[in-house]
Amino acid sequence: MDDQDTQSEPVAETPLPEPVSAPDPESPTSDSASIPVESDNSGLNQQPQSPTQQDQAGFIHMLLAKANAKIRSNKQKKLELLMQAVSKKGTIDNHEAQKILRISDKTAERYLNKLVAQGRLKRAGAGRDVIYKLPS
């Protein structure tokens, strides 16, 4: 064996970092005394919104109002279709309303009951034999 293989180069020792201790809260040089601390819940509802956030919120409210108006309009059109069918035939039942509007049994029932509540139709019969007609 060569002397070079058995000899190792000296390794320089690196100093270990000194342990870091938490600053003394009583100490006047502590940075934590100069930082105001707020609770997590304070100011959540009090922070003013930026103009961009206000514009977005206004835009969203406008879209929701527009969508709700469209939904009410569509429901009103369906109610009018039912009223037209009743005026032509004289009566209507749930099954006919389902076919006319292409809706479920329960939805047809809700529409017909709404027309009854508005006083535009009168309910006659019970159970499966219920028919709706114009009030006399």
C-alpha cells in the first residue's frame, strides 16, 4: 500500500451555530414590543373593500338580480301556458300540465297549486282525480 492511500487530509472543523434563544418579552430591546398585535377576528367586517372588490360585488349582485328576473319571467310564461290550456279545454290535470310544460309530476303540482293560490284556478276532486278549472 502506498502512503498516499493511508493518509487522509485533515478536515477543517466548522464551528457549530450557537443556540438561538427566544427574546425576553420584558426586554426593552425586544422587537415584539414595537409590533402591534391584533386578534384574528378583529376587523374582518370593518375592512373597507377596494374599488375593484366593490365593482366585482356590484357586478355579481347585478348578475344575480338579472338571473332571478329571468327565472321569474320563465315561470310566469309557464303559468300563462297552463292558463291558455285551461281556457281552451275548460279543465286540466297534473298529467296534462306535465306534458304541456315537459316538467316533472311534482313541479306540475307546484305550478297548478300556485295558480290556485293566486285565485286563477279552482281545484276539484282529491288524490289522483284532482282536476283544475277556471273559478266560476
